[in-house]
Amino acid sequence: MTKWIAGWSDIRVDARVLWSATALAFTLAILIAVGLTVFGAKVNLSQALKEGTGATTGDRRLHRALAGFVVVQVVLSVVLLAGAGSAIRSFFQLENLYRGFNPDNLLVLEISLPQKTYAEASRIAAFYESVLQGARVVPGVESASLGANLPASNVESERVRFEISGRSSLRAEEIPSADLQTASSDFLRDLQIPLRQGRFISESDGPESPRVIAISESLARKFWPGGNAIGQNVRLGTDVKSALIVGVVADVKLNWFDPEARPTIYVPYTQRPKSSMRLLVRKASTQSALGDSIRQQVQRVDATVVINDVHPLTREIGDSLAPIRIVGWLMLVFGGVALTLSTIGIYAVLSHRVARRTREFGLRMAMGATSGDLLLLILRESLKLASTGLLIGLPLAIAINVFAASQLFGLNGLNAPLLTGFTVAILCVSLAAAYFPARRAMEGDPSEALHCE
């Protein structure tokens, strides 16, 4: 968690937080008490006593204020619950985005070579070649490969400008660029990235062999719309020699926050070595732990090399999506609190109304109204409050979700079934909150209610 969310490890409750929360609580309590005192001072007590159980002007004001608070709470419930549902649904959608890599049996190890010891490209390539050979002989390992960057890393790949041989020269600002992925021969296979045309980069593409690259489908479609990218020559960056395109592979969305997959160029690590690489190991499904064995193989090549812990790719995917998951669950908690408060508010408003309308209910029942009629009357009031909040909250929730999706790609999980589900849930909760006040009104005795007058 701390890897992807800046400052997460520094979040803690200290004395300042406790004192601030305590001061805020006391301030709110004082403000509410003063407000109620001022409100109570405006009530004409003699008029209230004369009118008995009838509704006074103060009662009506109080009822309207309570009803307004309930509507606000329903609006907050809708907005927060819709946001939570959108974030959580987006999390699972984005998680499924990486299921195509079959990451459950993939282990990842990050290796960083010291520049002083590995200053030469040939020495870097030799080290990684030995690491691959050692990892592949570990019992339970099906394949091993190298890549400069992995999906769900939350890190952007290196960018490189390229020029296509045979095409007119462009000004510096017009030269196209693409993500550059340095990888070994089995990297694309281990991630189960489909081959569209040609072949993958292979072990035969060594440092003395002709320069070769593979490109992503979107890059081929943009610059060779006729499908003739194979066999074309491309010069990368400041390289003197051009590289031959030998394969076209499917697009890969590297990070979840990318609106779409970026055009990518894959080069063999033997022809463009990097000091920092990720070792990717696909283990057999029956093997439970291979981390120590893989680390030992790396340390046998060079015990001084810094390596991180061996962990499943699924953990990186989970860490990558942590911000969306945290936002979703926090909004779900806050939405649940808001829904609980709105439920209590509806119950309080209707209880207040029932208590103040004893005479009215008695007259209704004396004139032939049934308990079912009173039930429907109170339930209608509950639905009226909830519906008012929904009419305001639903458009607001949709607008906020659209804005959030425009600012942060991936937060687009809000849909009609989700909104319908929350609407039905809030209406049901509102009806449940009205049940006890309604039952109290239904159980009233008309003669006692009239006698109170």
C-alpha cells in the first residue's frame, strides 16, 4: 500500500488529531444547543398549551427543518453509495483487465545492477543471460524471461523517438515516439500476449546479430495501415543502425490509468541492455513457493547485486489498483453512515409527525378510516422524503461520476442497474424506517385521541 500511495505510511492518529476532533465535537454540540435554545425561545408557550396536541407554527417549522435534513441525508447517501459502487465496480473491471496475463502463477523479481561494476553493455547482457539460465533449471519453473517494465507497475515505460526508413525526414518536433520495452525472448509468451504477424524476438537475436524489433498492433496500424509493417526498417533514437521489424503483437495496456494502450516497441535485451530489469518466472501450478530458489540462482551469478523480494504478479496488480479500492471502500463506509443517518432521520420525522397528529388520526378513524389507510398515509410521507432526495441525488451522482471519469480514467463503473439497485434499496430502507411510527398510529384508540382534546 505504501508503495503506491504517497504518505500512506505517515498517516497516524496523534495528540493534535485527537484534540482537533474533540474541539470540533464540542463546538458542534454548543452550536446545536444554542440553535435549539434560540428556536425554543421563539415558541409561544401559551399558544402551544391552548392548542394542545395541535400543530403550532414552531412545530411546523421544526418539521420542515427535520424533513430538509432528511432530504440532504438521502442525497448524500445516493451520491456516496453511487460513488462507492462505481469505484468498486471499476476496481473489479480493471482487475479483470490483467487476468489475460494469467498472473496467478507468475513470480516477479526486480534486479538492479551497480553501474560501477556493470558499465559495459556486454557484461550486463552476460549477467542476465546467466540469470535466465539459472532460473530455468529451478524445479517447478516452466519459463523465465526479462522485461524492463511490467503491466500494473504504475510506472511509465521509457519513451523513444523513431524514424521510418524510406520516408521523408521530419522536423524534430514531428518525429513520432513510442514506449520502449526491453525484453528477452520469452517475455511476450510469459505474459501470453498474442502474436499478430511475423515472429517474436528470439534468443538468436544476439548482440552481433542484425538489429530487430517487434511492435504493437496499434503502432503498426497507425504507420502501416496496409498491414505491411513486417520487413520495414526503423531507426530508434540516436542509434546509427536501423532495426528490422520482425513481428507485430497485440496491444497491452500497461497501467490502468492509461486511457488506451500505448504504441510500444519491443527490443531484445541482448541488443539494448539495461542495468535494471524485472525477472518474470512462470511456475507450475502445483508449486507453492519458489522464491528462495530463484533468489539463490541470482546470487550465484553475483552475490553483490541488489535484488528485491520475489512476489506474485497478482500482488503488484492489487497494489496498483489500491487507490481505487480504498476510495471505493471509504465511500461505501461513508455512504452507509449517511444512509443510516437518513434512516434515523426519517424515523424521527415520522415519529414526530405521528405524535403531533394524534387528534387528526383519531378523527380519521372515527370517520371510518381504517388502519390500512393510516399506514398508507405515513408510508407516502416516507416515500415523499426519500423520493425528493433521490430526485436531487441521482442527477448529482451521475454528474459527479462523469466528472471523475473525465479526470481519472478507470472510474467509470456507474451504470443503470447499479443506480436502480441503490434507488430500490433507499426506498426500501425508507419504508422500513416508517414502519414503527405507522404501527403506532394504527394501534391508536380513536376515543382516547378525541378525549385528549
